[in-house]
Amino acid sequence: MMWSDTHFPAAMRSLNPSTRAKAIEIANRLVAQGDMTKQQAITVSISEARRMARLSYSGTDAAGLYSSHSR
């Protein structure tokens, strides 16, 4: 894996720990797929993790949302 809980992009610094963990997971998967650059993966993963957190906090089940972005 490229990023971890202790080694992550500066852009993820302001995320709360659970949202950051999800963003790291998503970013690592996107980079591993090879479909986008690291910077694109960081941007997409932060946006997606924030969206999933909002859905989770609103009581909506966010499980499986990421799978729609898998290729």
C-alpha cells in the first residue's frame, strides 16, 4: 500500500480520523488500479470519503457506494 494511517497526503490532514482512513483506502485502490494519477486519486478519494461520511451521519447506509466506482 502506498499510504497508511501514519503516512498520508497533506490534503487529508484536515479530515477526521475515520474519514481519513476511508480516503486512504479509496486512494490506495484507485492508484493500484492504475487508472489515474496520485493527485487525481487523492482528490477523488477525499471527495468520496466525505460523501460517504455525510451519508453515514445522516443515517443512510453508505456500504457498497465505493464499489460503483471500481473498474
